[in-house]
Amino acid sequence: MCGIIGYCGPRPASEVLLSGLKRLEYRGYDSSGISIGTGGSLKVFKKEGKISALRNIVPADADGAWGIGHTRWATHGGVNDTNAHPHTDCSGKIAICHNGIIENYLGLKDRLTGEGHEFRTETDSEVIAHLVESFYSGDLEAAVKSTVSLLKGTYGILVMHTDHPDQIIGARNGSPMVLGLGDGEMFIASDVSAMIAHTRQVIYFEDGEVVRLDSKGYEVTDMRNRPVDKKVDNISWELEEMEKGAYPHYMLKEIHEQTESVHRAMSGRFDDDQATAVLGGLNMSERELLGVRRVVIIAAGTSYYAGQVVSYLLESLARIPSSTELASELRYRNPIVEEGTLYFAISQSGETLDTLMAIRELQRKGARVLGICNVVGSTIARESDGGVYIHSGPEIAVASTKAFTSQLTALYLFILKMARMRNMAWPEGQDFIDGLRSIPDLIGRILDGEERIRELAQKYHRVENFLFLGRGLNYPVALEGALKLKEVAYIHAEGYSAAEIKHGPIALINEHTPSLFIVPDDHLREKVLSNMKEIKARKGPVIALCSEGDTDAADIADDVLYVPRCPEEFSPFLMVVPLQLFAYHCALLLGRDVDQPRNLAKSVTVE
Ligand code: AGP
């Protein structure tokens, strides 16, 4: 959940490392550090806080041509300068950066302390520096391999030694690592965002691989020193896409990008003649797709809520039994994998460890797992048995927004394909395609009404508790709305089925706890209107998020937000956007760090 970076080449390493860490900051931002190799010694700079704080303490002349860096999301040990990475060994000649968790670090630490090593930090990662020191006898790569052979847990590790100028050793197990090929220089980092300004040629590492790199080249071997041939990939994203442009925050930019990102997620994926979808990456024949008897979706966070919407619709439109499971729970539940069950793993980053480990557990049991990912070349995308890229473009803000609607788009295409293979006739298929194609414009109309949402945030951003309520397809959207308000505004919010609250949570209702009801013009509308009246009867403030012209909802509610009318199956696309903007404006009014909320990180690479 941290970001690591390394550089060998002619440029001043500190600038390459600092600007690369800035691009990796969304991976963890509580403290950071770099170590530079120069003149036979290491210069190490570490600082609590954002990369800007680190940049302030790195003197301009403290430079060399090779170094490593780290931005942290603390797992072991408090947030302070000392526990920030890089960590060094007793001699001060070896420096390491680590992304992941070393589960057996205490035992290793005891053994090393017994051998006379002095530990300076509370972290699990520091054992790596001392282990390399204990194994080192002139061959740094060999020492790193001996070290990682003792480690239990996950890691992306970078190691440098003053006796090996212009050399970095990298090793991966569970945490992402990618090499960037330059002309007379090499970059290595947790993801491509750290090197996209310098190269578009990259190599993705698999678990168990070790790389030795210097400014002239690299060699990849496995733990038994056998050379590993690696494919060179090209980064598809443009650097500009990673900039905020005219927007004050990435979150607002990414909310507004949904008119394009939804379009991109469906572009080139319709077969209008057959009124169905074309998803080339599934790696499944029509016959295999026809043999699917159940669909199980696994994911975490926002991706999980997108999965819940899709499961609802897979059952109602394609008549395929479907459920969505928390990846972290499914993995340890000894899941029963049956013939005919198709699994989807949804992950924007493609690196969420809970989801990755659940995929491996399912594949070990013989399951076919397809990935729905945004980050090209990510681990989940590479390890899945096929899948669909959602083409959202880089999502930098920690709070996921455009990925949600793009994940829906990609899987709505799958629903269309499966339904047209079963019970959906051509005209319905065409209507579904028309409905999907209308979404970008409808979202555009909602974005035009942002001012009304900002006014609502102005009215409600000081509350301590907030309820989001929906039914059917929009119950998961209520959960997503609550997650957004929690993670960016730090307001305690709960998402509930509007029917379920009378079984207990309605006890929370009072004049200080507003309830936002998602009331699309669908077959559950009357039920939701009754639920709204139940809250009004108990003096709870009610906000209705409803379809244009819904005067009944407006009559009941204290405040109304309208979205354009659409066929009911598409309402989640429209209902989620005002909830994203509401959370954004509440966070802004409360002075929160909107793009990098406290305690969070964009890609959760620890369990
Ligand atoms: C959402 O805003 C959060 N950043 C988080 O819940 C996220 O959705 C979750 O960690 C899953 O991430 P993934 O889609 O990259 O796997």
C-alpha cells in the first residue's frame, strides 16, 4: 500500500525520485524518503508527511546518479521520520525500500538482534536491510535472494549497496513492481505512473522474480538463478491524462470525466446487427458462455458495490443466478467451486491484495476467473483467465468515482451478451444498447446541475450522521454514496436498504440525522415513498434523489435532487453521480484533503 521507486542513470537521481514519488503518492502518503548513492556513501532523507515535506529537506547538491525512494502507508510502527523508508543496515552501506507486509518479521528481528544487529525503527521492513547485511559477501543479488527466501508475507523490495554503484536489486512477491526501460537509464517502481514522464516501454514482474538493474540494462532471474525472458509492454496512458488540468482536485476531474469514460468503456463493443455486445477478452466461446449456470463476482470497496448492482441485473435480465462476495471474506471461507460457475473479479487498480488472493484461491480450486480492471498490465489483469479493461483512464483520486460507472458499463455489456444468448429478444437488445448509449449525455445533464448539489452540501455538511437509502438496483448505490461521504468528508454515513431500516436502524432517526432516499421511477418507487413517510413521521430530514418531475417525492421530502428520466435498469449510472458530487462538496466545505483522505490509499496491497 506504499509506493517504491528506483533510478539508475545520468540524471540527478533525487529529482527523478521525488517527482516519481509525487506520482505514486496516492498509494500512501503519511511519510516518505529517498536514499542517494554518491561518492561511496549513501545520503538518506526521510520525512513525515507528504512528498512536498521531503522535497524541502533534500539539499540541491545532495545528488548522485542512482537511488531508491518510498512513500508510505503505515502498517507497522507509528508515522514519523524514523519509521519512514528507506531503512539501512548497521553499516549504513545498504538501503532498502519495501511495499507489503513481512508477517514473520518478529522472529527474524529476534534472531538478528541476537546476532548483534541494532534496530532503529518499529517497522517490519527494517529486518530486510539487516538480513541483506547478514547474507552479504560481495554479491548483492545473492544476498537479496537469500533474504527473500526467509520472508513470509508480501513484498516489492528495492535494495542498493554503496559497494555496487549504479546497481539496484528488486524482488517481488504479491506487491506490484514494474521496470521502465530508458536510453542509458533505468526506472523501477510500484506502477507506471512514476515513470510515464520518462519512458513508455515497461516490463511487469511476476511473483518470485528478481531483477538486477543498472543504467545500461537489466537481468531478470527466478529464485533458482534461471534467466527469465520478459515481454516489453507499452504504456497506453498519456502523461496529460494524469494531470488535474483546470480542475482543483482529481476527484472533481474524474467525476466530470464520466461522460467520456462511460463512452470509452462501451466504444467498439456493440454488435448492432445482432443487438448484442462484443467482448473479445473473455476468452470464452459462445458454447462455454451458454454453459454458465451461475455468476459470482468478487471485489472490495466501490468495486464490490458495482458488482452488487450487476448481480441484481444478471438475475433479472439474463436469468442467471448471481451473487457478489467480499473478496477478503470469500478467500478464507473455503469456497465451494462448482462446475458451471463463472467468477468475475472487479478491481480498478488490479492490485488489491484481498481480491488477488481470492482469485488465486478460486483458480487453485479449478475456477475460471475473469478480471474487470482499469490499470493495464496490472497483476489481476495478468493473472485472470480473461476479462475486460474498462478504459477509464488513470484514476488518481483515492475515492473511486469514474471507475464505478465504467465497471457498470463493462459488465452491463456482459449482461446484454448473456441475456441475448438466453431470453432477451432482438428488439429488447436494441433498446438496451440505446439505453447504454444515452448514459453519457444524461450524466452530462446531471453535471450541469452541480450547483444545486453544492447548495445541498452547504446545508448538510455539518451533520455527524447521514443515511443513504435505496432499494433493488439502487441499494448498492446507497452503500456507495455512504462510502464516498465517509472516505472523503469523514462523516459517519450508513447505506441501507430502504426497507431494512425499520428492522432497527430507524432508531437512529432524529432531526439531526438526514436520510437521502434514492427514488428512481421504477417498480419499487411506491415502496420507497412509503419508507420516506416513515422517516418524516419521526421528524427525520429527508432528501429525495428522484427522477425529473416526480412531484410525489418532492411533496414528501425537505430537499429534492432530480436526475433525468431513464429506463429503470440504467438508474444506478445516474443516481451515483449526485452522490459523488455531494460527498466532494461536503469534503471541500469541511476543508478535507479531497484527493488524499486521511488513513487511505488508492491501491490496497496488504491484507
Ligand atoms: C473507493 O473509493 C476506495 N478507494 C476503495 O474502497 C476501493 O474501491 C477498494 O480498495 C477496491 O479497489 P480496486 O477497485 O482497485 O480493487
